[in-house]
Amino acid sequence: MRTFIQLSDAKAAAQYRSMTFPAFQGLLNFNSADVAPLAVGTLQNEAPAGLALLVTSPNTGEAELLSIFVAPRLRRNGIALELMQRTLAYCKTQNIQKISASYMSGQDSTQTLENIFNKTGWTAPQTRMLVVRCSLDSIKSAPWLNRYALPKGYEVLPWAQVTTAEREALRVSNLEKPWIAPDLVPFDFEENYEPVTSVALRVNGAIVGWCLTHAVEGMLRFTCAFVRKDLQRLGRLLLLWDEVVARMPHAGCTVGMWTIRLSSKSMVDFARKHMQPYSIYFGETRGVTIQMAFPEGIAGQ
């Protein structure tokens, strides 16, 4: 017998915690002041069989699907499709008008997931970013590492050692004449950054580049990497990557992960030509959305 339940408290959700990613398990405590989780569980013969987990954005009518999971022993019998259908129906009762989701290609579940999205009315998948993972073993012979010696006047230092005065100089210079890509401002990525591997590039006494990293589920994510435009063609970003890779063992990380925007054509080309041969995973993130259909005059009331 199969049943579906809306989960709204930690006690009821406890037996489903292992059915989502570790980073999202805390949401099932239902005590966050910042986001409102929405969870639908399914039981097969009274045993937990699957979970769909979303977060909603207050006062926007929008939500994000974080994960959908079915116990391996119960897959290929329609549970995932019905779980998605039940979840969408529940979202309607909560006046959710739009849902988005993102996922990675090249996984065992990718085709199944895309089939479910297609059958339940989501948009066609759109590629958002390239994703590259390299292990220290796979990357050690990459010719783009250990390629450059530091030129005179250059220094790579831990981000934690950037002085207060240098931080203020960065802010002021970017305010006066913006030169930092808006989505790569380092101060926006400092929460829980990994201090051993996060570095800055100082040239002739000024901070002109950085690579901020985060430890995520045993991997090191190269989250925010940027150098001043006049230095980009000189390959100075590779000076930072080289230093980060050298520091990874000291942070207990053996796998690095890069996400590259498709709009950054030069970086996409570099990744395909120079990183893919040394990768242990080379794929992409894809995004889908669904606009919920309400009878006229119902949504938003």
C-alpha cells in the first residue's frame, strides 16, 4: 500500500532525513527563520519510500525543488512520477505559482529525472553552467598547472591576510570605477569560506585578484575566482588556481570542483580544451521551471 504525507515537523520528518542531500537535511527540522521548507514523503507498506523537498520564497509565490528521491529498492515502479505529481498538487494548495529546479548531467538518475519533468509539465532543460571536477591525481600532470613563476611584484597570499585597508581600497576603487564583475565580488562569498585554500593576488601592493573556495561534501569548490581585466589575458588566474591546488592537501581535500558560466566564452573554451582531459567529471548544470496552472481568479487570493 502506498501513501503520501505532507511533512511539517521534525519528528515526522526524522525518518526521511537520509533521503536528501546532507546540506539540506537541516531543513527537515522546520526551524529556519530564513526559508520555509515544504516536504512530501511517501510510504510503501508503511515504510518510508521517497521524499520531495522544496523551499519557498516568502511573499513571492515561488519555490525551488531541492531534491526528489526514491529508495533504490523501490525504483522503476512509478513512485517518483507519482511523488512529483502529488508534490505539485500540494504546492497548489500552498499557492505556489512557480517552481524552479536545477540538477547535474551525467548522473545515473539524470534521464529518469528529465523524463519525470517532461511528463509533469516542466520546461525543457536549459544548460546553466559547466561543471568540472578534478582529483589531485588526475590533475597533477595538467600542463596549465605549475606553468608560471610569480613575476616581480606579484604575491599570492591567504585571503585571510588581506588587510582592512586593502579591503576598503577594493570597495572604494570598485565604487568609483567598477572593474569587478558584479557576480564575482569577493565579499559576497566570505560566509563559511575555506581559509587554507582561499587566496588573493597582490600586485605592486594592490589586491587585483582572488580565489575564494568552500569545502562542500568532501570537495573543494572554486567558488569565486577573478583577476583584474588587464591581467586576464596573461593567465594570472592560473597563478591563483595553482596555489589553491597546492594547498588542497593541507585542507584535507583531494577533489576540486569548478563551475563555469556559459557567458564566459574564454573560460568555457579553456575548460573544454585544457581541463576536460584531466577531469574525473565534466558535465553541466541544467535548470527547469514550471508555472502552476490555477483556475482564473484563484492564484494569489
